[in-house]
Amino acid sequence: MILRKLYLLYTSFFSSKLVLFFILFILTTELLLTDLLLPVTHDDIKSGAFSSLNDHIVSSKLCDPRVKQYSGYLNIAPDANMFFWFFESRKNPKNSPLTIWLSGGPGYSSMFALFQEVGPCKVKRNMNKSRLAANSWNEVTNLLFIDQPIGAGFSYGARMVNTSEQAALDVYEFLQRFFTMFPKYASLDLHLFSESYGGHYVPAIAKLIIQNNNLIKAGKIKDIIPINLKSCGIGSAWVDPIIQMRSYVNFAENNTYKPLLGPQLIEAMRDTWILCKYNIDECYKTNTKQACIAANITCWEGYNGIFTQNSDAGLYDIRTKNDIPVPIYTKYLENPFVLESIGVNPTVITKYLEFNEEIYFRFTDSGDLYVIFKKESF
């Protein structure tokens, strides 16, 4: 039932026609919110759970003042502080499941999804206030947004991962700490959702959860909280780079709207694809930085570059021009009061970064971008 409700909420936002990804439609109420900071209390946090001075959790009335919420940092490793923002369900939170959202990239902040896609509020055009989102997923589920890997969004630290498996270990550690501090949520059914590069993140995290649950059940590991994973969902998932990238030229030529490139450029894409695929195979086989960088150059700058440099079609909606305005929520997250209210560390985070390209290049250079995440790959 919860999956059907989430599906209906998700499909109320997105259309699959004439897009390379999802077209976003968010319906909001006109209810204006007064964004006030609540006194920080830890009534729901397990006594003694704070084992690190870098853990910092606050509770505010931002975004959705009608529900209990927490945000801030959990220290998952030395000098690795992962930011989160949690909202209880608007309806019966004790019996609602817990849904985790991770944005893709790699390198995108999950605050994008909070304010632009499935979260409880949208930012008003004056960029100082928020208003309730009528179709937020927390209508039916407790909702947890996590900025990961370290370096994405408000998360910070010296820990630099470059593969989905490494990122999964960090998310798993975060969940262990989260459920230790908030044990009442640990027994809830858990649904893991993402998009785009989530086609890599989600399978890696789910695999780790299932493996450790089995080890816990067998008595082979102790002092670990089992995670009640019930389902995974990924929108516009990056799963198989060869199948998906090969479709770019076919879509540019044969989509039902209009050809996006002329015949000569289409032929150039087909020719470049041969070298692109060869370099992807070499990256996958050798797992060397040199081979993976070669794949990046031939595939993204060469093959994909032919399209992006010669077509003005929007990547998210080919009926529009290829210019994506800066979302107004990013300005909202530069407000010092907002940052203080949600527990952002002002001594480290001086400006909100929606996308961290350093993370992206670490993952592409490692070859993780070209790993195939399908059932038969596990």
C-alpha cells in the first residue's frame, strides 16, 4: 500500500513523455509558513547515544512546522560528518514506514529533492519563506534526506570515497548511528529511494544491508542494528552505461517529438560511439585511471558533447531550450538564519553547493560510472 501511495505521489510530479529524465511538477498549497527555530530538545534521542563531539542535531519549525523534525550532522568516521534532514509523517508517524532519499550525481545534494521534488515544502519566490507542498511524500511516510557522499551538500570532512561500494559503507554507518540515536524508527519498514546515479547507490546499499542482516541473523556479527529494508525505488536510474549511452544517438534521431540533430551530426555520434564503447570496456576490464579518463573524454566530451554542443534542446525536457535556471531554494539555503536553524556548521560550510563536481570526477576517474548494476551483476 505504501509503495502505491509513493508511486502515485511520484507520478503526480513526473511525466515520461519527451524527456531524457523526469519533468518536475510540484503542486503546493498557498499556506505561508513562519520559519521559527524551536528550542533544541533530545527527548527522542537515546540517552548516551552521543559518542562524538562532532554529532550535532537540532529541531526546527522550518519547511513543515506541523511535524517533528531533526537535522544536523552525524559523525560516521574521523573527520567525516554526514548531514541529514528528517521529517516525521504527517499522518500516524508511529505506524508509517521510513523512506530514505539520496540524490544522484554523483555529487548532488539531497536538499535538491527536498525542495524541488518530494519534500514537505517549496521556497517562495522572495526566497525568505517556505510553503507546504501538498503532495510531499511525508503525507504517508517518515522521510529522511541524506547528503552523501561526504562533500555533497552540507556534509563535510576529509574522507573522500570514489566508488558506490565505499559510499554504501558510509551510508550504512550513518544508519547505524541514526537508529542508535532514534531507536523508535529502527523497527519501521524502510524504503530506499533515489534517482539518476542512485542506480549505482541504491543497489550497493541494499546489497550491504541484506548481507549484514543475514550475518546478524546467523549470529556472525553482533552489536549491529538490523535494518528492515522492504523495497528500493530509483527514478531515471543510471544502471548500465553501455545500454543507456548507446540510446542517446537513437533518441536524438528517432524520438517522437522531432530530430534533435542533423544527419551528419547523427552519423558523427554513431562513429564516436564505437570508440566510446571500446574505452568503456577497457575502463571496466582494467580498472585503471588512465583507461577511465579516456572513456570520460571520448564518451562525455566526444560522443555526448556532439549533442550538447550542437542542440539547444533541454536535457530534462526537449521541448524547451537547454538553459536550466538556478533554483530559488539555493538562495534560501544561503540565509544564515536558515543554516543555523537546520544545524549547518557555519565554520566549515560557507556556501551551499548543490552539486560538487569533485565528487563526480572521483567516481568517474575510478571507473565506478561504468560499473553495471543489474541483477546478474550481483
